[in-house]
Amino acid sequence: MVKLTLREKESIQEAVRRFRKLVERSGIKKEMRRREYYEKPSEIKRRARLRAERRARRGTKPVGI
């Protein structure tokens, strides 16, 4: 849970900006999007496998070419 206390002489716009950053860093929005719809366990594994394959491909590219 993200908690935000208003600082002295802090405008509402600054507080909202700070709140958005806190929410983004905590991963709440990402988690909400992920949980919005049910995803079968096989689909979760498939996404993880594809992500790992992409990460492996990126790591094997020659640098500086």
C-alpha cells in the first residue's frame, strides 16, 4: 500500500506527481493489469518462456556492430 503525506508548502500538483511515481515504482498498476483477466497457468508459463528466450537472444548479440 502506498502512503503519501503532504509536505509543508507542497502544492497538490506536486503531491499528485509524487503519488504517481510511488505507485509506478511499487508496481501496483502493472499488477492490476496482470490480474484484470484470468490467465491460464499454461499461458503464464508460455509468456515466461518467451520472455526468457528474448532475453537470451539479446544477450548473444555482438556488441558494437
